[in-house]
Amino acid sequence: MEKMVIQNITQLTDTPYMNKDQIAYFKNKLIQQKMEIQEKMTQLRKKLTNMKANQPDILDQSNYLMEMEKEIHAQERYSIRLRQIHRALDRIETGGFGYCEYTGDEIGLRRLEILPFTTVCVHAMEEFAS
């Protein structure tokens, strides 16, 4: 029997919520994002390592420091996203993936398609905002 390759979540909307195909789809999506972020972090570390700290001109020093700060902030954002992805993969393993951590409601396939690491449904987000 040939296994179906899911390339878009709309192929899975007419099936029970968080079935094995949907879980596999999101797990693959999260693993792909994880690998992409790890590659970006590796490239960023190389860039930071190769930046020259000893700049003779005060303007060059200032530019160096601003560039360094920008790269460090990018590294921090990547680290945060990587932790979110790891937590989502953990929820897949424990069975909580796809459900709001506050209400227990379904987060929804379309929301998970955009933010597969999210832990909150739209209803809970609206409650927090009001």
C-alpha cells in the first residue's frame, strides 16, 4: 500500500482532529523548521566569529557594535523559536499537541499551519486581550 505524502494541511481537513496523519504532518513541519533554524544559528555563529572587533576608526567601532548587537538579538530570537519547537514536539509525544493549554479546546488546523508551535487557541487569545 502506497503511503500518502501530505504537503498541505487542507488535504487533512475532512478527517478527525489530530489524527495520526495530521500529527505526522505537523511533526514533519516542526522538524523541518527546527533544522532550518539550527542552520541559521550555525551561520550566524560563524558570522559572529568572523567579525573583527578591532576597528581603528570610532565610526567603524560603532558600526561593528551595532552589527554585533543585531546579530545577538537574531540569535536570541532563533533560540526562543527553537525552544517553542522543542516544546511542540514534546506535546506531540505526550498527546497534548493541537489543544489549547488554557481551555483544552482545539487550536485548529489553519492556526497550527501558520504557527505549528502555538499553545493557545484564538478564543483564549481574545480573552487575554480583553
